[in-house]
Amino acid sequence: MRTRRYRRYPPSDGEKHENLALPVVIAIIITAGFLAFVSPALTLGLCMGALCAYFIDPDLDQRDATRAENRIYRMNKILGAIFHMYFIPYSLIPHRSVLSHGGKNKLTGWIGMVLIATPLRILYTHAWLLIYLPLERFRTYIAWIPPFYWLGLYVAWAIVDCVHWLRDTWLN
């Protein structure tokens, strides 16, 4: 006789992710405020990373409109349509794959989220710079931005993405 495994919590959805991510985003922004006099670039990177991770979550790999896309669409219909069209190629990635969610393995999934999924999402969201800026301007743009900004952007984005992964993997 087989035993049935019951979920401890209901399946994850966009609202549950948002309810868990919002306090983390607020905590990151408050913490970044204390670093403002030490490194303004790091502070800006942490704030931008937290906000970007809140709006550009791993669930954008779904084919239908996600909660994040609807949030942008409610703010501005034209911006929401552009946001949705921009992430259509990203939705070709299989849902909850290593490229979007870091994998399903509880032990190594967060490593995949931090080392594969988050950098891929950062590169994808900055790809428009490669398209619209000539190569010389792009190099100047990248060189002009301090490295601590990129570090803060990556760290904050990875923290919020790991909270998303935690909700998907450990709390289900």
C-alpha cells in the first residue's frame, strides 16, 4: 500500500511569491540605506536589484501573463504591453527549469538559482542595451558604471530569487 504525500502548504502562485518577496525587498532597501555613505554605487545597485527582482521574477518563463506582467500592465498599459512582448522569448524556457528556477533539487537548486538563473535573467534584462547601443557606446556605458553597482544588483537580485526558490522548493 502506498502512502500519499500531502503538501504542507498550498502550491505556489504569484500572490504567495509576492507576499514573501515584498518584505525581503523592503529589508534590502532599508539595509542599503545604511550603506549610502560608504558606497553610493553599492546602495544604488542593491536597491535596483531588489526592485528588478520584484518585477522580473523567475515565473516570467510561463506562457500566459504572470502576476509581474499584470502588475506592470496596471501601472501603464503601453509599458505593460512592451514588458510582456520583451519577455515572450524568455517564456520559451521550460517552466521551473535550471535556466529559470535553478532546478528542483533541494540541495543544489539554490546554487543553480544563484549561478545560472539569476545571471541569465540579469543578462536578458540588459540585452536591449546590446541591441540599441553601438558597441563603442556599450563599452563606455559598462565602463562608466562602477563595479560595486553590478555587485549590489546581482546580490539583491539573487537574494530575492532565492526567496522565490525557497517558496517553490522547500515550502511545497
